Amino acid sequence: MEAEARLEYFGDVAAAIQELAAAVRAAAPEPPEDPDALLTAEQVGELLQLSPRTLKDHAATGAVPHHRFGKHYRFTRGDVAEIVRLAAAPVKPPRRRVSVADVAQDFRAA
């Protein structure tokens, strides 16, 4: 009896996972027909949940990879992957705090 309950449980879990996967597929935007197509700042902003203005500002400073045609910013899929990689880069560790007394003692010793 316990084995049947486990099978039923795992069947329910598998069904829930399939339902969730279907919902994610339905909500995801369709990829463009041409995988080499250039994406606009608006399209990349929608994918990365960033403001197109912020994306353009970062591109203008050279902080993110991009291609510029006149005043228009365009991004390849490789550029988008690099932006994601840069965003996932490790953050600097917090600075070590030193008490004023320790600093004063260091100055007295010197």
C-alpha cells in the first residue's frame, strides 16, 4: 500500500512539473526567426528586465558589449550572453572595518 501511495505522489509531482514547464513555455517570448538577428535595446531590455534607456546608457559608456549604427544601439545574442555573464560576476567583498582606537594605536606605534 505504501508503494502505491509513493507512486501516486511522484505521479502528481511529475504532472505538476509538466504543467509548470508548459506555463513557462507559453509565457516565454518566441525567439526571432533568424538567430543572427540584431536585437534592439527595447527587445534586450524586455528579455533582461532592464530599462532600454539604462541599457543604452551602459552601452554608451562601453560597460556592455553592443553594436552601434549611427544613433541606434543593436545587440547580438552573443552580446546578450556577455551582458548576463558580466552581471553574474562576483561582487567585491565588503571592506574590513577597523576601529578608530586600532588606527590611533598604529599611529602611536609608528
